[in-house]
Amino acid sequence: MHVQMAGLLDRISKHLAVSRIAHPPVDLRQIENQQQIAENLKNIQSAAMFNVFQCAEMYDLAYPGYEGDSDYYLEKGKAGDVLYLGVGTGRVFAPLARQNPKAVGVDSSSEMISLLWKKNPDINGQVLKADALSIDLGANKFDGVIAPYSFLQLFDKEDMGRLLTNVHKTLKLGGVFHTDTCSPFSFPFKKKGHEVSINAVSKGTRVAIYIIYDHIMQTMKELAVVSSGGEDKVLEMNLFYYFPHELSESLTNAGFVEVRITGDYKDEIFDPSEHEVVVFEARKS
Ligand SMILES: C[S@@+](CC[C@H](N)C(=O)[O-])C[C@H]1O[C@@H](n2cnc3c(N)ncnc32)[C@H](O)[C@@H]1O
């Protein structure tokens, strides 16, 4: 690919932007030219393709988190029995586990957990490799459960319902669940093709994230092309997207009350014209 793709990326890189789930998006560029779309997809398909959660080091490069999320979750998880779903490589979980020795985290990817352990050997005992959909953590165990960085977007509606029921069960009475999603209100619904954002991560390494939407199935495929040393690797992440009322309804169906929907971790009522991240808080009563 790689010469063609590099040329293409050079041209696009003038339009600096970041991916939807890398940060609140600024200046995402929409590619609508049919020829360019076909060329991009051909080039992407001919590069080596990996599941993003099996490439922990590259995940860290491509996905640095939503702006402001670390501080928010560190505050929410600072005390009590706290469960973190999808700890990843420990970006948020490692400082959280150090400040709260009662915090525990789960993740289903061996590769992500191995990197977390390698970087943070002092908190190894607080992390469990497990599938959040099937793990039985027991009833009434936690004061708080947190699922940062669009964790729920990894699941379709049915699995999300199962997950939320498990979360509800494992919370103590009065316990609180905190999570977030990217805001679908900033998606390019009336445009064809795909979005791209380009991020020069460090000298010589560049990440271009292409987002391909299916607005009937409410899915978004993120393809992160990591280019380094003349070689390209494509990391694939498949997400669903949800409108705030849909997630609110799923939380209510799982038994939660007092669902609160705010924006960008600012404790302001969510405003679709302003906020890029939807933040949810719900209580077990
Ligand atoms: C978007 S990443 C977020 C990682 C981390 N919270 C962060 O903010 O960087 C989602 C994480 O969830 C994990 N994951 C995906 N499906 C899971 C499941 N069914 N059970 C537990 N973890 C899962 C992935 O391996 C990945 O580490």
C-alpha cells in the first residue's frame, strides 16, 4: 500500500483532526468523492488488519481518551468498592487503583491487560481478565461501577441490556453507575462516504482514523491506519452508537433510577449543539 496511501495521507494531513473516540472531534474531514472513497477502502483492505484490542501498544497511540475523562472518573471512583469495566491498558484505571486500593477492574483482552500489568506491576492484584457480559460478581457488592470511554458502544442493544442488568445487580442499594458515549448529534448524517481524522502521534508515526457509519444499524466502524517506518497496520474497532434517550431507556429497563445526562464531564445538562461526549449517571434504588 503503502506508497499510494502515504501520498493520500500526506494530502489529507493538512486537515488536522482527531477521531470521534480519540477526543471530542474537532474538524473531522468528510470524504465524499466516490473515487477517493473507493481508493481509500482498497488501500485499507490491502494493509494488514488487526483487532484493536489485540494490539495494545498501538491502541495506546491511537486512542488517548476523551478530553477531561480521567479527572472525572478519578473523582467518581476515588473511594469505596468500585468496579471498572474495560480497564484497557490502564490509562484511567492505574491512577484510580493507586488512589483507591478497593477498586477492581475487568477486561476481556489478554493483550490489553498484559500491557497494563507491564506498565503498572504494583496494581496487578486489582485486575481480572473477564468478559463483563458473563462475569458473576455477586449481588450488592459495589458502591460504584464505572465504564469509561464509550464502553457500552461495544455492545448491541440486547447485550447492553444484559450488561446493565449485571451492573445493576452487582451495585449496592444507592450505588451509582457512571459511563459515557460519543454524541451522535455531531455525526454527518446527510453526507456520503466516510470521515477521516489524522493525528501525528510522535516523530515518524501517524494515525489516520477512518469512520464508516451505517445509520440503519446505528454502527460505526473505526479503522485506524497506523503508519510507521513505511509500514501500515490497520486497527479495526466496531462500535454501535446510541442516542441519549435510548441509553436512558436501557438504564431504566435494567432497574436504574435518577438517570442524569450531562455533557463533556462539565456537569452541565447535555446540549447537542455544544457537547461532544454524553455522560450518564444512574442510581440503584
Ligand atoms: C475503548 S477501550 C477503553 C479502555 C480504557 N477504559 C480507556 O479508557 O483507555 C474498551 C476496553 O474494553 C475491553 N472490552 C471489550 N469487550 C469487553 C467485554 N465484553 N468485557 C470486558 N472488557 C471488554 C477491551 O479489551 C478494551 O480494553
